[in-house]
Amino acid sequence: MVLEVWWTAREWPDWLPNIQQSEEAPRPGDPPNGWQCLPADVIHRILHVYKRELGSRVVRPACRILGQVNKHWHGALNAEVTSLQLRAGIPPGDISRLMRRFKYLERLRLQQCDQACLAAICAHPHSHMRVVDLQGCQEVTDEGLLRIGGLGRLQHLDLTNCVQVSDDGLQALTSLTSLRFLNLRVSWSGKTAAPVAACLRAFTPRGFSALGRLPSLTELSLKGRREVDDDMLLELAELSALASLKLSTTNITDRHCPGAS
């Protein structure tokens, strides 16, 4: 669709909507009002009309006014962004700017995230964050999970193949009292097997004791965690809400099961 701005510079002010409104970005669900509905290409055409009709001496104040227009429009758009996927190679400074812009994020997926990126993400409070997916982020360590522990309303955390996370990282998760889904799976298939074996940090009963203090946990995957044995599993006995526990490729037996010989 081609948008045309045919008003002259002198006619345009009579058409403008009232811009006496808050500087803050609108909240999700707020109705659009005036400035928030103007896309960037319309603003560009408006500036072109001003420059042609009145000359360059008045373009600068027009730019200031229309820059405020665009700010409100982008504020409305940013408030609607609730899911974000970041690929590898984005500088931490750019990530930090994205986190400041998108204040209502609920879901975040990171690919090959390192400590610097995770620090940039968690430096900004995100009270709406519910899902964080760190699958394959092998550079994330216990320090990174300490930062994630500040996302108090987090419900879903995927740490598949986060092989540098140890007991201290699991203890950092005890502040996530709303956490319902936790994936600690390790994949031993294909090209990932050798890197996993080279840097895998094994969990111990101390780390599992921390997992046992996550009252809302309903789903837990330990697939591929060969260090997990019967005694470690006993540390999870207090998880009364747990409905799904995946234990394939672990050292779990039926030794502690009632009726086992």
C-alpha cells in the first residue's frame, strides 16, 4: 500500500490530533490515540511537505515535534512485543537497548548466549517475564543463573545442554518460587556429544537439595544426566506438585521404590 500525504504545511496543523499526553509508553490494551498510529513513512512525507512549503529554516522544530510523534508510535508498538528470540553474535550493548525498549517481554529465547549477553538481559527488571529458553548455551555458568534468579515470576526455564551449570547454579534458582517447568537435559547424540563430555559439570546431592525447595515445580527433565542416582532423587521427595519427571539415560533404579526386591 502506498501512503500519500497531500496536505500542505499550512493545512496540516489544523488536522493534527491533540498531543497533550503522557511521555510514558502506553500499556498493553490501551486504545491508540492520535500520534501512536503514525508509521515512519508518513512522518517522512510530512517532513518533506514542510521543507518544500516553508523552507529548511522551520524543518528543525518540525523534526523535534515529529520525533515526539514517532516516539509515541514506537512506544505503542514496543508495548505489544511480548516474545523475543536473539541469535548469536549480537553485541551486549545492543541487547541492553532491546531490553530497555521491550518492557513487557514474557518469552525470551537465546541462541549460543554467553555471560555478557545474559548479564545485559538481566540488568533490566522484567516483571512480566515467564519463559526463558537457553537451549544449547554452553557458555552459561552458575554466575548467569544467579542473574536469572532475579526474574521472580519466571515459570519456564530450559537449560538443555547448559553443561557448565553446577550445584551453585541450582541453588541460585531457589528464589524462583513460581517456577513450574525446569529442563536440565543433556543430549549425548550427534555432534553435541564430544563438547558435552568435555565440559559437563556433574550435579551432586547438594544441588538436588536446592531443587527440592522449588514448591511450584510440576515438570522436571533430567534426561541424559548420568550422574543422577537413587540417593540424589530422594532430595526431590518434598516436591509435592511434581507431575512429570523424565529420567531416561540416568542411573536411577527401583531401589527406593515400595515393593522393590
